Amino acid sequence: MSRTSRFCLFSLASLSLWVGCSRTPFPQPAPQLEAVANLRKGGEGAAVATEAAATGTGWGTIVGKLAFEGDAPAPRMLPTGGKDPTACHPEGVLDDSLVVDSGSKGIKNIVIYARKVGRVNEEYEATAVEPVVFDQKNCQFLSHVVALRTSQPLDIKNSDPVAHNTSITPPADKGTNPLLPAGKEESFKFGRQQNVPVPVTCSIHPWMKSYILPRENPYFAVTDAQGAFKIDKLPAGEEIDFQVWHERGNGSQGALVIPGLTDGQGRFKKKLEPDQELDLGAVNVPAGNFKLN
């Protein structure tokens, strides 16, 4: 046998030995099941879905009033086309997408909520499963913006003499679209929290529209007719990131940017002391920060 042949046989034997010793596959990274679950749960990833680390002691309150700066647009009417005149207003219904008080200029239906918290005051347990009524009358949703906890059932009612359907389609969650005859009702529960209020519509009466924000914790508020809000029993001693939203806010997905209060995403941070009531005072929101057309 030539030297070349002997070298080739030796090389093949060495290769076979190496392959035989390498049958065990290289270790693969373990699937990060918890991280994947968190990403699916929160609309903005795990940072939103996961609660903040618990820090501090005691509880505080934040209050404020949001007012329209400049000349508020005149209220407009939405045509009903004469449909179901016994229940709906033939002359049209008031557009609730931007409601400004004529005297105080307070802005109604602005949502303020804590994006994540480390602790929840135990007093909120008393209302953790309390139903929230969502009614419709005169072919309008009586509550234009609603916030509730995911643990709270939504009691959808129809107080009209005609049928309505109530279509709720939350992203990455089960929805509902019950057809409710006159005087009927149905209960619904959200399966997960959302970071943006979910639209509610009625295809029978297409001018009807409302918004519902489900959250895992109870730290949220919707401004009243004078633009006032209050969020009580917030965990003190930790920095809390708040989100501000309005149906016609000109930020991403309705984020309401307020000069001197929020950043470009409609967010602001505050850290409360135990037993503190932090009053933001009267905060003006320029007309240009709303989509007015």
C-alpha cells in the first residue's frame, strides 16, 4: 500500500471516530416561555404587562383639571337619517367625540391611568368584581368613555324600544357583539387589559360610538364635565408612569400631548409621598393638540 493510500485510510478513520463521539447535539437555548407569555399579554410588551416592583409604603392621591385652551369648536350633530324615529332623534344626535364645558372649558372624557404599579390598596378589593353598567338610550351609548378592571363584569343593557347590537373587539382578546332586543341585557368580561381604549359600535345605528378601557389595576380616571379627575389610594414611594388619552388626541393612538405636563407620548411621571394629595391644578390643553377635523 502506498504512503498516500495509508494517509487517506488514517484520515477516514479519524473522521469516523470524531463523528462517532459527536452524536450528542450542541446544547440549544431553552425557550423563554414566561417572556413570551408576557409579550402576548401586554400591548406594549412585558414592560407594560408586568407590574412594577413594590417599593415604598403608604398611599397618595392625584387630582387635576384639564381645560381647553383657545376657542372650542361648536358642538356638531350626527345625522340619524330618520332611522327608528320612535327611539332615535330624527334631527340627529350630539357628537360626543369632543365635549368642552362652555363655562369652565373643562374637557370631558379624557382618560388618565397608571401604566404599572407595584402595589394595590386592599380597599379596592371591595369593588374588584362590582359590575359596570353600560346602557344605551335614544340610540346613544349613555357612557361615551368607560374604564374598568378586567375583574369587573360589563353589564350591557338596552333601554331603548328598538334593538341594538354592541360590538366590542379588543385586540388579542375575545370580543362580543350581542344583538339586544328592547329591554334586554347581557354580561361580558374582558380577558386582558388594554393600553388604548377599545371602540364600541352598533352596526344597526352606525353613528353610535363609545370607548372602553379595561385595566388590571384600579388606578384610572375619566374626566367629568368640568375636566376634573381624581385617582385615589395610589402607592406612595414609587415613581408612577401615567398615560393620558383622548379620542381626538393628536398623538399616537389617541395619546394626548399636554405642554408642561406630558412627553411626546402623552405620559408623565409622579412620585407621591404617604398621605399626599398632589394637585396638578388647572392644566390647559392647546386646541392644536386635538384632531379637530
